[in-house]
Amino acid sequence: MVSVPGSLERTTMFIAYAVVAGLLALAMTGSAVMTFTRNPAVAGNMTKLGVPESWLPWLGTAKVAGALGLLAGLVVPALGEAAAIGLVLYFIGALVTHVRAKDYTLAPVVVLTVLPAVALVLRIASA
């Protein structure tokens, strides 16, 4: 059997993307459900940050779109890349919102900003 240079590396990167994308899609779906149902913890945090309640459906929709895009990226690389970029931008916005509200509990937001960036790098590396 002839080995194709880089094929093992691409396969490894794809598996890593699939794991990160799957876990992140699961987290985004759960977060979207809590946003859509106005879970008291989520709604209270949004109020504390100054996010209008009328934005919650849009924010939940963005999370669902990101989750679906990451999963679609398993088949169509460009969709996974676009979804990862969208989620990075979403969480950069969340980070800015926390800082503007002087809420410096940033670790969860930073992690959720880094994870889609990792997914993006993995998806590009696996193509």
C-alpha cells in the first residue's frame, strides 16, 4: 500500500475537528435552548450585562446556526469554517459586552471564544 504524504495528519486533524465541533455544537445547542426558553440564569445574566430581552431570540438563533454549521462542516469544509468564524465573532461580542458591563468573570467567555478558533484551525488543517 502506498502512503500519501500528509494523509494521516489530515485524517488526525479531521478526527480532532469532529470531536471539537461535535462537543461545541452540543454546548451551543444547550445554550440556545436555555436562551430560547429564557432560563432564569441566562436571562438574569443577560439583564445584568445590559442585553435587551428582545435580543434573546436572535442570540439563540446565532448559536443554533453555529452548531449546525459546525456539524455541516464535517461534510462541507467551507460551512464548518464559516460557522467557526461566526462563533468566534459571536463570543468576541460577548467578551466586549462583559467588559463594557464591568463584569470580569471572563473565563467561560474566553474558553468559548478559543474553542471555535481551534475548530477553525483543525478544519483548515484537515482539508
